Amino acid sequence: MTIKYTKHVYDKLKLPEIIKLKIKLEDIAQVLENPTHVDKSIMPHQTVGDLSSTLSLSVIWKIKDGIMKVITFYPAKKGRYESKILRRR
């Protein structure tokens, strides 16, 4: 599936704190391809995956016309977003 990124994602990748964490588009795509948790019960959808041994990456996305559009992403301590997804179930 084709993945498109919003301007917000590109702008966020330029922030000093994101650069310090070395997050790249490839990391976002990797989380989408191999997530640890996925929540499709809300719109837009949320996917969480490992960024490092202590950090996870939450990716917010939706599908329109067969194209996956990444809206934003959030790095966080492991467990923060995973627990929110599990509580919604």
C-alpha cells in the first residue's frame, strides 16, 4: 500500500527533539508495517511500535482511496500509548 505523509509530519521531522531521537520516515513506515499494537476503533487510526528499548512510536493515520495517509506521530516512553489502546478494547 502506498504511504503518503502530511506536511505536518515533514515539519515535525525537522524539530530538534525529533532530530535528537533520530526518527526518520523509514521508522514511521516500519511501525506501520510491524506494529506492536493497532487501534482501528477510533478515526483516525493509531498504530504503536518499538522505536528503541525504552521508547515507542505512535503513528496516527487513515486510509482514503486506497492510500495510507500518515497525519502525525508521537515518540513516548514504552507503555504510554500501548496501555491506552488496550483500555479501549
